[in-house]
Amino acid sequence: MTEKIDMNERMEAMAGEIPGVMKALMGLHSEVVKDGALSAKTKEIMMVGIAVALRCEYCLWKHVPEAVKMGATREEIMEAVSTAIVMAGGPAVAYGSVVVLKILDELDV
């Protein structure tokens, strides 16, 4: 497992390298995450579950803290992990138990 990653910092660095692509990606992210039929918080929690199922540790370093900032509780985030486990099996258990719990513990949530 990698050390604690500040994905916002890394994404800013990437924007310096490929500004057009990153501007488009961040525009899409902003559009998707805003409140709609689902709240922004719910969408961030969904992204945590998807990141666990896809085994994207770096995604988790972005979306777990974002979900917490939006008011997601540890219990809500872990329920998203549980849905990922149903969909992705054993590898989702590994990412949920190692990566997500580490991030939540570091955030003291």
C-alpha cells in the first residue's frame, strides 16, 4: 500500500502537464458531483464504493476524504464498501479493510 496521498495536490500537478484534459475532467467531476436527484454526499459515497470495486487506491485517497468533508459518516462509507464487496468479492474486502479503514482512521472519522 502507498503512503498517504494528497490527490488534490497530485491532480494540480497533472493539470500543469495536461491542462486541457484536466480542465475537462474537473468540469465533468464538478457537474456530476453537484446536488441533483442524489445529493453530492451520496454521489461521493457511491464513488468510494466504485473505487473499492475497481481497486483504485488513489481514487480512495480522493473520494473518502471528500465524502467525509460532505458529512458522510464512517458507517455510511463502510456500507458503500459492503456494497462493493457484494459486487467485487474478495479484492473489495482487501481494499475496504486495508485502504478505506486506514484513510478513515487517519481522518479520525
